[in-house]
Amino acid sequence: MQSSAVSEVERRTQAERTALSDARMLDAAVALICERGSSGTTLKDVGERAGYSRGLASYRFGNKGGLFAFLIRAIGESWLTALRGATRDKVGLAAIEAATDAHYRFVVEGSDAIRAFYILWFESTGPDAELKRVVANIHERRRRDVVAWIEKGIAAGSIDPAVDTLGTAEQFCAAIIGIVYQWLVTPDAAEHLHFLHESLKRQTARALQPPRLTEN
Amino acid sequence: MQSSAVSEVERRTQAERTALSDARMLDAAVALICERGSSGTTLKDVGERAGYSRGLASYRFGNKGGLFAFLIRAIGESWLTALRGATRDKVGLAAIEAATDAHYRFVVEGSDAIRAFYILWFESTGPDAELKRVVANIHERRRRDVVAWIEKGIAAGSIDPAVDTLGTAEQFCAAIIGIVYQWLVTPDAAEHLHFLHESLKRQTARALQPPRLTEN
DNA sequence: ATCATACTTGTTTGCAACAAGCAAGTGACT
DNA sequence: AGTCACTTGCTTGTTGCAAACAAGTATGAT
């Protein structure tokens, strides 16, 4: 509004230009991945759908792997922020339950971006190097968060110290992945997704508060 | 050995020829997928690595999706057979535990084929149509098996009839998927994989034999 | 000998990847 | 403030490669 308010050509700084094209290409890529899958998404289409030339996505991200890594990073970051908000000040089972709820909401609400995110996530199982590293990194961070919650719960006295911390955390993360998988292949079953999250909370609660040992 | 035993060119029936080339291309594809991922695997390389021309894989399977569907079907079938053997005559928790053990062994032993199988499995999360249907089908069959085991366990009196049959089955299948994911991204941790399977058995046992209700 | 089926080779099309050019923003010097 | 050299965002031209299909050759069947 400041410099040439009348001119139709809005003047932007270089940083703003890239930020804008990045954002537009992110949207375009998300839409394309949801529509055609990641292998059906071409760099050409990403650039053009974002309103630029066929070459821009290629130029900016180098190759398909670069684009995908960018997407995972960007969406993953926004997810991480949301998660931190949801679990702030919580420890132990309460934190895990809050995180599970947040995950459910995130999946249901953010739909398209999250779907693309997880499609890429699962794609990273092949030996595709870069993407694999990024995803493994996020996954590891998740696991560490869960471990920390359990340990703080133990310290606070709300969780049995005898609990297998690492094992439970891994089980929990594995279950989340499994749930997401179900959602991806059966996207319509929204209520079903809710059920699986609830069920996971119950199972984790049981794992963290083991029944009093019978003495044989 | 029958017709021209001396001749170096062994005579085969047409059926044998295709069976042989199918098998060789399956091996080649498995190896390539493990080495380079599915997107890095070309039909040309599959044909040539199997000892044929660049065009054979394309001719036989039509397109990449066709090849992948073939792989999933072939490997999935062999897995299903192994599973049926392992759970024969078992019901309830015993069947589920046997199936879990069988899954663990299958993954550890069959390594390369199973890895390729699951890499493709996870890839099928995108909207790639054909592969997706095949995988969803196998997944559904698995789930139904688990439901049947639980129901038979209830009928046999070894499982509490109040148990949420479908929910537990889905939880179980989701956990298997999650475990496999872990293995794919961290293939070296073999003992870890064993732990996750054991842990899943324990959790499922708990879910199926809920602690006697406290009466509040 | 003929026919059918397995397999190969030729050709087209489309994308990825890179290179070279054009355009828009930035900062310094007057 | 104006304009000039430089940097950075973006586009267009080109090459190589794989998918997909068509047309041909060889091998087994009858």
C-alpha cells in the first residue's frame, strides 16, 4: 500500500516473491498429489498449476525428491507447532491423550495437506535417500516426545516406574502410523478414524497403568 | 531331459516358458525395488536383468502398475499360504499369536521379497487405482481373518464375549502395519522388530482378556 | 506345414534435468 | 532522486531416458 498503491503491478521484495511462489507451488503440489498420487505429479504441472512456467518447480526444488522434501518439511513443521500447543504443560498419559486428540483433529481438518503429507510419508519407505532421511527424522522426534511424556509422568508419580518406556512409545507411534494407513486407504470412514484414535488412547492407558500383578 | 537331453537349448512348453520368465522377472523386480525403490525401477531394467530384452516386462505386464500388481499378488499369495499353515486348527488368542509369530518369521526370513512387497504396499496409498484395490483386498482379508479368530475364541469360551471384536481386529492390523513401517525405515534393527511383535502379542492378549471389572 | 504364443526391436510421446537467457529487485555512487 | 552494475527470480530451449505401443521374429503346438 505504501509505494505505488495505484499501479496494478504490485511491487514485492525478492523474498516475498519466492515466499509467494513457494506457497502457491505447495498448494498446487498438494492438490496434484491428492488427485494423481505422487508419481503422477509432474514438476511441470506443479509450476503451471501454481500460475508460473513449466520450469519453475524444477528450478526451485531441483528434482521431484526436492519438492517432496520441501512439502514434508513445511507441512510437518506446521503439524509440530500445532502439537506443541496441544500438549503444552501436559505430562504423562494426559499429554499422550492430548497428542492423540490433536492428531485426530489435524487429520480431519487439514485433510488435503495432511493426506499429501502422509502419502509422501509412506512413499519414503523405498530407498529414496533424501525424503527417507527427513521422514525418519520427524518420526524419531515423535518417538522421543512420547518417551519424554512417559518419563515425566513417571517422575510426577502418575505412571508406574516399572513400565517399559521405550517399548510403549514405539508401540504407540507404530499404532499411529497404522491408523493413518487405514485412513489413507479408506478415507470416507471418518467416524471409524475417530474410533481408532479413541481405542488407541484406551490401549495406551492400559499399558501405562498395568493391572496389579497377580502373584504366580 | 526327455526330448533333446544333449542339446544345450532345453525345450520347454509355452506355459513353462512364461512361468520361467515370470519368475525371473519377479526376482529381478524384487531386487531392483530393494535397490532403487519402485520409482527408480524401470520396466526396461526388469526385463534385461531377468535375462531378456528391454521390452518383455512391458509386454507381459502392460505397464508399471501391472508389474507391481503382479508382484503383490504373487508374494501376497505365498504369504497367505504360509499363514494358513501357521494358524491351522488354532482359534482365539492362540491363532492371533501364531499369526504374529508367523509374520515375524516371514519378514525376517523372506527379507528381500517381503521388503519389496511392503514397499509397494505402502506406495499404494496414493490414488493409483489398480494396486490400491489389490492391496485393500489383502488388507481386508487379513482383518476378516482376525475377526474370525476372535469370534471362534468367544464361541470356544476362551475370550470374553463382551470384547469389541471388530475394534480389536482393526487395532491389531493397524499395529502390524505400523510395525512393518518401522522395519522398513530401520531395517537393521532385527531384534527390535522381534520386540515389537512380542509386545503386540501382549497388548492383544490384554485387550482380549480384560481385567475383571471393578464394580464402580 | 500352419497356427498360436513368447519374445524382440522400432518408434512415438512425455517428463526430468540442465543450461542459457530474460526480467525484476537491490544497493552504491553521483 | 537518478542511473548503473549486480544479484536473484523466473522462463524457454535442448537433451536424454523411460513408458507405451506397434510391428516383426522365433519357438512351441497341432
